[in-house]
Amino acid sequence: MADEQPYQNPTDKLPIKMLNDRLLVQVGGGEGERRSSGGILIPATAQMGKRLAWAEVVAIGPNVRSIEAGDQVLFNPEDRYEVEVRGDDYIILRERDIHAVASPRLDEGSTGLYL
């Protein structure tokens, strides 16, 4: 046992590939305090009803059809799996859990909304 190596997390040095229809997304710091459109500061502890959240897609699996890395996606924050990779927090979602996609690559007539 003199030559035992300390345990190293395998994700420290290995590339990560998403599988099937999975998405790896990162939520911008919007989970803390936020401001209403009128300028009112809303604390992080304020109870919000079923509020959807936006996140940026970091990586996609090979079976994801309509979303690309860099897109902004709208999802339900209650239906998620959280993971930490190299000190950063990410969320793993399935493509079917996405409610909307915002991206400059989308055709102008596809949504009628501009965010």
C-alpha cells in the first residue's frame, strides 16, 4: 500500500459527452435576488408560483434535434438534475423538458417573439 495514489475525480481531466437527448445547461446568476421591470428588488426567498427559468445550453447529446450549444432554453426549474463540473454548477435536462428556444439563428417568422 506504499504506492497508493490519492483519489482523483475522473471529470477533472476527461472530456464529457452528453448522451441521447440530454442537454447540459447553465443558469445565469438569476436564482438570487432579482428586479422587477418597475425596479422593485425581489429577494431570493420570495415565493414565486410555477415560474419557468432561462438557461444557456453548454452541450447537447447526439439525438437532440432542434437545439444547439449557445441557445437559450426555457424550462421548469423543478424538473432538473444538478451537477457540478470543475467547480461550476450545471443542470441536465431532456430535450422534451424544454418549453421554448431563443436564438439568433431561428427564422424571423418562427415565434413572433423577440427577447
